[in-house]
Amino acid sequence: MDERGQISAEMILLIGAILVIVIIAGIFVLDITDSVAGNITQVVDTARDNTINRM
């Protein structure tokens, strides 16, 4: 009975560690995505302004 309890505790600990890693990786991905989206928006705005000025 103790062996099953230890395996369950280790499994819960392992799943918790994996969950923390996934959450941290998700935070980094969201930061990178926001940065890229901001850069694309800036490039599009600059291109639009230059096109309007050339007309």
C-alpha cells in the first residue's frame, strides 16, 4: 500500500513540475508574440505613412 502511495505522490509532483514548465514557456511565447505584433504594426504604419506622403 505504501508503494502505491509513493508512486501517486511522485506522479503528482512530476505533473506539477511539467505544468509549471508549460506555464513559464507560455509566458515567454506570449511576450515574444506581443513584441513581434508590435513590430509588424509599426512597420505597417510606417509603410502606410510613406505611401500617403508619396501621393
